[in-house]
Amino acid sequence: MDKLTFLVYSKSPETRTSIVEQLLTTDQVVVNATFTDLNSMSEALRLRRVDGIYLDLDEEPDETLASVASLAEPRPTILLGARDSDAGLLLSAMRIGAKDFFIDHRLTGVQKSLQSAQPMRQHSERAAPTLAIVGAKGGVGATTIACELGVSLQETGLRTIVCDLSRRLGDVALYFDLRPRYDMSDIVRREGELDAVFVDAVVAKHESQVSVLAAPTKLEDVTQLKSAKLDRVLKLLQDEYDVIILDVPWDFDEFSLRALDMSNEILIITNADVTSLTHARTRRQMIERFGALPERVHVVLNRASAEQSLAEKQVVEFLERDLDATIPDQPEVARKCTDEGVILRDLKEGRIMREAIVELRDRACEWCDLELPEQAEPTSRRKLIQKLRKAIRRN
Ligand SMILES: Nc1ncnc2c1ncn2[C@@H]1O[C@H](COP(=O)(O)OP(=O)(O)OP(=O)(O)O)[C@@H](O)[C@H]1O
Ligand SMILES: [Mg+2]
């Protein structure tokens, strides 16, 4: 039987982890995303269908209940919980049609509430779009963007995996502060046919619910990683997930070219200095020479600031094309993410950079034809600009 897809909302990291664990223990649920703020959750609910949600009412209970009260039918199964039982809260819970209310977030008997819940999700028939993130050169922020874009996509309820294709010991698991038991080495060493069950076991899960396929930890395994195995792994992942993000090493070899070849969209990450931009331009020409359609190759300027050596106008002139997205220079925030293993959404001061990532995510959804929220004014304008740019590029 298909498992039920759930979103979990709680401001407290401990409560969130405990709820996710208890839901997963039922073996009836997959948690698609967890949320710490109501707006992101409401947006995710608008974006796509899930079978159920769990809301922690410990903080701002009225706002939390209001965020689901207006959901259109058919509604997901609503499970609520709070530290204490409160008559007023229980009454409101009944009014909005919640299926159950768990005191102290102890999900005793949750299986029963799940029994009558029907999976609403329709499996998409197409292979998941694959986005390759590649730096113009080393250290421009490709891994940071790959990981944060992954979190942002997962937050919309899209099942997302970030694969570290680094052949020199990668950074994706480190970024997420994960120490996975398995990684690409296990795939390399596996003899015989790879199947979905095996690949599933190799994948790790971050607290945000984004999945991670970590790079090999031993250098001898790195050299053994062959393109044929990569093809097979990607095909399996494309059936299992809604979006795949590849953190592709910038030093091109046969392996990374194969990864780019298997991707639907390629994002070149650059900084605004002459060396990065020169490499970005060469890389773009090279990727296009290898057969990628120009409209599938995008350029993202990372670490943009008023003090950068070249102004944005000069960057565009240098690249001979428009930028597809810009991420601001936030050294303190980025350092915390990289060094302390926290993601942007868990950093108060990460808001500005996170907003830029969300904008990039929306654009990536457009490129991949992934369902977007109902057309709000700014998004439709962005869409028009995107179309206009495409038309200009084609001419
Ligand atoms: N927007 C940003 N503002 C400021 N610093 C940033 C930003 N993005 C990334 N950084 C910093 O740049 C450094 C390199 O980042 P990252 O590891 O993501 O780059 P990379 O391109 O993947 O590098 P590598 O070539 O080693 O794989 C890190 O210290 C990171 O914190
Ligand atoms: Mg990297």
C-alpha cells in the first residue's frame, strides 16, 4: 500500500524530531517536509497535495489553526498536538475537523487515526527533473546553493534528493551535519544489479526531510566510480523522487560530463570576479558544445554585493547574457551554515539569503515545469520576464 505523505509543523526542534520519529514508526507515513514557520507551511499546502499534516499548537495556536481552517476540500488528514489539554483548543480542533489531538505530542494510537486516511497523491509518470549545480571554479558556493536549493524544494512537499558527485571527498553530508552510515562507496562496491531497495538504504535523511546521497569517503572508491553506475543510480532516483539535485565537481572529467548529460537543467555558479566569470563563460560554451540546449544552461551569481569588483551590469556584459539568479554575499551567515552545520531556515540572520534561494527555487520550478503556487502577481511577472529573456536569447 502507498504510504501517506505528511507535513509536520513545530517551532521546537525537539518536538519536531519526536513527532517525525513517531509518525515514521507507524510505517504508514513518509514525512515530506518539516516546518518552523507558518507561512512556509501554508505555501507548501497551497503548492501541492499531501495526505496529512501534524500541527504543534504550543505556540500561536489560533494562527496555527487559522492556517488550515481555510484549506480547500478534499482536505488532508489533520492531526494536532499540544503540551497540555485545553478545552478551548480541543473545541477549535473539532471545529476545523481534526482527526485527533495528541496531548504532550505522544502519538499513542495514531495508527487508528491513519487507517481511514486515503492517499491523495497521484504518482507522476515522468522521470524526476534533474538539476546539476556546477561551480565556475572551486569555492564559489556551489555546494551551499545545491544544499539550500534542496531544502527549499523539499519544503514545497516535492521529494528532493541532493547527490554529492564529488570525486574528491564531498561536502554535502558535512553541510547537513550528517554522518551517513552509507555513501557512494557502497554503490561502487556493490556487485551485481543495483535496485531501488539498495539505493534507498544508502540514502540519508536530513531533519528538513531532504534526502542526501553522500560522496565516497575513501579516495580509492572515488576512482572506481564509473559512469555506467552513475546512470543506473540516477535512473532509480528519478523514479523515486520528484526532483534530483546534483552537486557536480567543477573540474570537468568524463564523469561530471556524464552527470551534466543526464541533467535537465544546468546551473553554473559564479562570483563576480574576473577569474570566476572567465571560467563561467568557458564552461557554458563547453557545456553547450557538448550538446546542452542554451536555454537549459543557467548562470547564478553568488556572493553578490555592492562592493564586488565588477558591477552587475559589467558581469552581464562579460558573460554576454543575463543572470538567471543572484544570491547576496552574506559571509557571516554562510560561514555559520558551512562551519556549524545549520541550514539557513534555522538561522534568524539567514532570512535575506534564504529569500534569494526561494526565488531561485521558483525559477527552477519554472524551468523544470514543476507545479508552482497559484499565480501571484510577482511570480507571473517573473514568468513573463523569463519568457522574454528566452525569446531574446533565441534571436
Ligand atoms: N552567498 C554567500 N555569501 C558568503 N559566503 C558564501 C556564500 N555562499 C557560499 N559562501 C562561502 O563560500 C565558501 C565555499 O562554499 P562552498 O563549499 O559551497 O563552495 P563550492 O563551490 O562547493 O566549493 P568546492 O569547489 O570546494 O566544492 C564557504 O566558506 C561558504 O560559506
Ligand atoms: Mg562543493
